[in-house]
Amino acid sequence: MARYIGGETERPTYEQVSGGGTGHAEAVKVVFDDEVVDYATLLDVFWHNIDPFAEGRQFCDVGGQYRSAIFPLDQHQRRRAEASKEEVEARFERDVKTRIEASAPFWKAEEYHQNFYQKNPVRYRFYRAGCGRDDRLEAVWGDAAGTP
């Protein structure tokens, strides 16, 4: 579910968030059953679908609203997120720019943002290719990249 998190404005709009003045990040809220998939697996999928070395951006989207961040819900998730970040840093022997931030209210993004890749598959594929997302993921993660 597309959401906004980590900023100061209540019920922000896409225009406000994308303008960069609210402090929010565009995010995805993942609701999961720990008996089906555990948090560590979700973190692994997350890492393989982002550029962990980009600061204040992801691919062609630039600004703090596009920062790579994890918002753990409790101390257990925070410890696991921090440990997974350390694992990525050790693997690549460099600092990871992904932030682990305090949990905050999630504000639901507008309906047209929900499942955008399904509603607009051609536009989404064009965006992915035009932004170099898949190429960058492959450059970072190789065969383990989270590309379709």
C-alpha cells in the first residue's frame, strides 16, 4: 500500500510530499504474517530492490522524499533492521545510506498511486527503464538483484 511517512504534515498530498517540503518519504506499508514470511526475509527483499548507497534519492527520483529508509514498528524490528544494514555494509565494505528511522504515522497515498505498476504497466516499465533502475540494481546486486 503506497503511503507517506516520517514528516510533519498531517494528511499530506502527493503534491506536498513530492515538492519536498513536508519531510515525508514515499513508502510502502507491508502487512505480513510472520508465520508465512519472517521480517528477515522481507528485509532481504527490500535490500535487493533499492540502491543502498544512494543518499536522498532512489534512481532518478531525487530529494529526501525519495530517501531509502526503514521504519521499524518495535525494538525487535529495529534490531533486525540494524543488523541487516550492518550485513549489507560488511558485504560491500562501504557505508549504506539507507536510514533506519523511528516509526511514525503512515498516511495513505491517493488512490491513483495504489498499485500503480498494475494500473499503468506500460508507464511503469518505461519509468523503470528510463530511470536506470534495473541496470543499477544489477550493478549493485548482480544476479541477486530484485528485477522482474
